[in-house]
Amino acid sequence: MTSKQKVVLLFLLCAGIIGAASIVFIQIREREAPLIFSEKLMLNSLWRAYKQEYLEPGTWRTLDKSRGNITTSEGQSYTMLRAVWEDDKETFDRSWQWTKDNLQREEDHLFSWLFGKRADGSYGIITETGGQNTATDGDTDIALSLLFAYARWLDPKYLQDAKPIISDIWEKEVVTIQEKPFLVSNDTEKDKLEPTIVVNPSYFAPYAYRIFSIVDQEHDWMALVNSAYDVLEQSMQSPLNSQTSSSLPPDWILIDRQTGNILSPSTSQLTTHYSFDAMRIPWRIALDWEWFQDQKAKDILTKLVFLNQQWEQNGFLATSYTHDGKIVSPYETPAFYGANIGYFLVQKPEQAKIIYERKLKTLYNPDSETWKGTLSYYDDNWAWFGIALYHKALPNIFSSIWQDNLSLNQTTQQNP
């Protein structure tokens, strides 16, 4: 090898080493560089992670792993709502098919609320604990998700599936007292001989009833909107089983079957605390305000000033309060912030930004595109719902055909 060849070879070796080092350096810098944060990417990524974590492979049923892998109508409704908002038709269809096959009842079009491993080791509706009964919130959210699916994917079969569910919600889960409709917690309340009916105010979804009124004109859904707001206001103002009220809505109440008066529950299983049930009310009412701008929604949220007081005084929201405002459970949960951010978005947007930044956004790891730590089924859903509400990523999909009543009627007539 000549001296000239040796020089050329040495040059090529050096160039190769420098090139390889440059590539490694660039790769290291890319890994170290901060990722550009995207709210849409975050919501999409968390949805993918949720499907991997909580949808059972092969069946697509939604698992509540903290409760022995049970499945509830609520859980199915959350998955279906998230799927249609994410424009994920495959997941929606598979989840809906499992729900129809395993939860929808033969005697009506509503859904048994509890599925899982039974005492004999088989899987099915857990009748030992009343799992064959309905849960009105699950029924409502499933029906709404079907209407959204119809509007998004323009397949009339979704509308056909939704309409009898909506009708049966009224027939089986609405009790009329002195010509005023009241939404009850399940299908057993309507025909009971008890002097009171059991009501869970967090099941109220006024925005859904407004949409139901378009596809089911045989029932007075707007009267149920007004009733829901009346019951909410009365339950927040009444001291119930306390000396005073903090104006927080309760998890549970009773309503006198004759007078319509609101009463406190008489069992320890149903409390008037503001906790994992009632926390959903600010989110639901904020959604009604965002979609329909009804002053009643804003008035209800205005009364929840206790939440802002707690945040400003303590820098956190406890997971459970008594009706008069005493802390029951001092720890924090993602679900509680995700649901309660609805109040802050409408009434205290500057505080909503702080809560979002400190309590919700920080749960997300942009490197792994998932939560920093595994969240429970309930925390995962309500943190996601809160983040999506904050970023206005929960559109009223049905509004795309809201004014097109002629098209809706034609579709219904062609597909009875």
C-alpha cells in the first residue's frame, strides 16, 4: 500500500468515526430535547393506553380491575362515549356488540348494571347483588353514545338501536309525581311500594335529555331537564341530615312519592356526602352549559363556590365532604379533579388552568404517551373526561344533524 493510499484510508476511517459519532450525538440530543406537547396527542395516546389496560382482549368488555374485573353498564357507556369522541368505530362497535349480547335485557331495551364472576365460578350477570337491575346513568350514556355514533358515521342502525332505549328510560326509570317527572336511580324504583323513591343526582344529564327530545317526541324530555335542575337546586340548599348545607349536591337523596319533597336517605349505604357519585355533577352541568348555554346550568355551578373556597384555602380538593362541608376523606384523586374542573372552567377559569396544570396534566408522561402511573378504571375515565372538557374536545356530535329533522324523520320512517 502506497503512502498516498494510506492517507486516503486514514481519512476515510476518520470521516466514518466522525459521522457515526455525529449520528449518536444527534440521537442523544433528540432524546433529551423536550417533546412538543399536544393536547390532541395526549387524549389520543391516553385512549390507546386505556384500551390496552382496561378492555379485555377478545371480548372488548371494560374491566374494573379494582373490583375483581367486573364490568358495569357505566363502564361500557364510558368506553362507548370515549370511542365515538375519538372517532374509533372499531372499538365502539365491538364494545356495543358485547354490551348488547351480555347486558341488554330481554324484558326491555335497558341494561343490567353488573357483570362478572359469579359465586359458582361462571361469568354473567351477578344477580346475587341485584346486577340484573339497571343503572340509569349507564342507560342514558349508552343511548347518547349511539346517537353520536349515528351522527358521526351516518349509519341508521345506531339510531334504530338508540330509540327504544331512550323510550324505555322514560317508561322504566322516570316516575311522575304531581305531573312532574323525576329520574330515579334504577328500574326497580318505579313500581316499589315504598313511600319514597331513590335518586342519584349525579345521574342527571340534561344535555342528553335535550337531544333525546329530538328523537323521542312522545315523552316530555324538556320537563325532565327542568326537573333535574329543580332537584339539584333543592338538594343543594336543603340541610338534609346536617344542621346546615355547604351547597354541595349529595350522592343520594330520597323523594317523597306523594309530595315530591326531598328527604335524606335512611340507610348507611346511601349518604348525602359529596363524593365519588356527586363529583360528576359539575362536569355534567358544565357540559350542558357548553353545548346549550342554559342559564340554569350556570346558576347551579355558581352555587358550588365551596369548591373554590376549599381550593384557595387548602390548595387541594378532598375526595369526600359531608353535606355541611366537613372533610371525610382527606386524600386526593385524579377522578375528583377531572370531574370538578367543570365548575372551575365556567366560574373560575383562572383557577381551572392552575388545577389542570398541577393536578391533571402532570399525570401524563409525554415520553411514554401514557399516565405516569397506572390509574384505576374510574380515575382513568374521569381524568380523561376532565382533560377533554378543559380542551373543549367533547363536541355535541349530534348537533351536526340537529336542524335536519326532515332527514332524521325520513331515516326513521325508512328504518322502523
